[in-house]
Amino acid sequence: MDSLLAARLQMAISLGFHMVFAALAVGMPLLMLLAEGLYLRRRDPRYLELARTWSKVTAITFAIGAVSGTALSFELGLLWPRFMEVAGPATGPAFTLEGFAFFTEAIFLGLYLYGWERLSPVAHWLTGIPVAISSAASSVLVTAADAWMQNPVGAETLVANPEAFDPIAALFRNPAWPVMAVHSTLATYAATAFAVAAVYAWAALRGHRDEMRRSALRMAVAMATISALLMPVTGHTSAQFVAGNQPVKLAAMEAQFKTERAAPLRLGGLPDPEAQTVRYAIEVPGMLSWLAFGDTSAEVPGLDRVPRDQWPNVPVTHIAFQIMVIAGILMVLVVAWYWSASWRRRGRVLYDRRLLWGLVAAGPLGFIALEAGWVVTEVGRQPWIIRGVMRTSEAVTPAPGVVGTLVAFTLLYVLLSVTLIWLLRRIGHGAGTARGATAAAPGNGTPVRSTPAGAGPAGGSS
């Protein structure tokens, strides 16, 4: 295995694991904050129990994500030194600001975790707001660096006259940034919400159908619904931006080998780059032209516009895009099913076993869509690490031993995953409070009666 393949494989594995950790670290603080907010409003102890449990999950995912993200920062320097040399002035401010967001989150998460009996109820809830905001800010700021790699504003100035380069303008006035940031952050909320909903649906299937778990499921599905409905809108905006700014990526996503007017939208299919055709696809005439440019007769540039050595991996990009779209459609259908059943069964949704199994099956959909979307984003940019400026092959380290780091970092991420699963399985809603025991509310330590013990957020019985 050559160094380039090993380095790309290492980054793919590392990012694949990290996105799961990071998505949970972004989504869980919002659920935690909402649960305690509902407790303050309604004084219902079930929401307090949810907030306490979800704060533990937030702490664990924050810690795992911190280790994972630190490892990634080392990998950038180890594997792509030439990229860091050229792109450092452009991407550095994004990583620096993300560091500020990280430390802000760490400070307020500490206050939140250790302030349950030390702060007034409202003050305690307020400390959770910066946690939720900072976690989302980390996602948004990191995306700015990748957006610059996709659309390198000011790259000519950076290469020719680095002193005149304005990194803030290049990053935060980059039209690719808001499009990517909003869509990817919504994807983290969707991934977290569907995973949490699956956990509580599984608990209900095991017989844990108390009011607390019904409320938890409803909150998770509400968050999933908002995210799932907004993602097609932001995804369409993102696709239109790609059509105007990265036509080669769009051509790879849609397996559009030839430039043509009234280009069809291809549903499914297996691209054959050698024959420049898509086998087994269902084609909707003119639909790709309409989706990309708002005109069914518009011309869509194909891969024939660029040399063959500048083509991305078309089969991988196209199939990943199809998987992302299918996962998004399924997410919308599942939440529609839940709300329909909830309206029809009037509070007995936890006894609808078909729906519960559907929610369990839908649990991975958010993560599948998230991972597939990033495959489209990154593979569709190839062979460039900085589009139009530097090829990935030019940025890789010339040093030997990349296969060794591939093995080492893969083992690290597997260990982090096992640790995360083990820790989450040990958290349960009744872990420290048996049936009928009491839990202290934040502030004056006034006890409130807890809900019955049962399956925790990882599905395990406490």
C-alpha cells in the first residue's frame, strides 16, 4: 500500500468515527437543555431525570470527541504537511476559533455538571445554554475550513502574495461556508435525535413504557422531525451551490458523463466510467436541470468538460449521494408515521410495536446520511485537496511509515468507540435512584420523586 492510499484511508477512517462522536456531542446538549427547561416550566420530575441522564451522556461524548478531534489535528500535520504549509494561513483561524468554542463548552459543561445542588434552578439551566451554543459553534467553525478547501476564496493571493491574504474574508465571506455549515449541523441534530428515539423505542419494546420514556421519545422525535424536514431544504440549496461552483462534483454525484440540456435525474443505478453510462437507473427527464438551475431545459455540464485525470471516483460519489437521499426520505417518512400514530392512538404510542420497531430500524439513518453526505463532499472534490490549487497527491507526506500510523490510529478510534459504548451502557435512568427513590433538584436540594428505574439511554436496564 503506497503512502497516498494509506493516508487517505487513515483520514477516511478517522473522520468516519469522529463524525459519530462529534454529532452526539452537538446534539445531546440541546436535548439536555430542552429537558431541564421543560422541568423548570412544568415542575415535572421526569424531565429532571432526563436532564440529569442526558447531561452524563453529554459529558461522555464531549470527552470522547475531544480525544478524537485532537488525534485528527495530529493527523493533519503528520499526513499532509504540504497542505498545512500552504493552507495554514487560511484554515488556521477557523481551528483557532473552534478552540475558543471548545474551551467555552468545557467551562460551562463543568459548571452544569457540578452545579446541580450548588446553583439556583434557573442559573443552572442558564449554564447549559453556552454548552449547546458552543457545541454547535464548533461544528459551524470547523466546517469553514472544509468550505475553503471546496471553494478556496483568495487562493491565488495566498500563493502569490501571502502577506496580502485576508483569512477572515476567505473563510467567513466564502459563499460555501453558510450552505455547508447549516446543512451539516442540522445533520448532527438529526443523527442524534434518531439515535435517541431508537433507544427509547427499544426500551418500550422491552416493557419500559412509563411517562418519562414516553416524554423522552416525544422530545427526540420532535427534534428529529424539525431536522429531517429542514435538511431537504438546505440540501437543495447546497446542491444548487455545487451546480454553480463545483460542476464536476455535481456531475459525479449524478453520474452525468455527457454535457446535455434537459438532463435527467437518475434514481439509483450503477455508473460505469469506462462505458460512460449508468446501468439500471430510473431517469426522470429534465429533472436534474430543473433542480440544479430551475429550468428543465437548462444545460448541465458533464464530466466530458474536464480531463479524465480530474474526475472524482464517480461510482463512490454517485452511490453515496443516492444513499444520503434515500436515508433522508426514510427519515421524513418515519417521523410522519410517528406523529400519525401518536394522533390516532392518543398517548398509547409506546404500545404500537410496529412503530417502535420502525423507530429502532430508523435509529442509524441519521448517521448513515451524515457519513454518506461527507463521502459525497470529500470524494467529490478529488483529485484536489484544495480545489483547483493543490492535488491530494501533492500534499501527502513523503515520510515512510504511513501504514503504521494507519493501523495505530484505527486501533485508537476502535478503542474510543468501545469505550463510548461501554460507558453509555452503564448509564441508566435509575442508576442511583431505585424505584420510588428521590432525586435532588438543582438549587436548594429539594427532593422530587423519580420515575421507575428501567432502560437507560443506551438501552440497558439499570
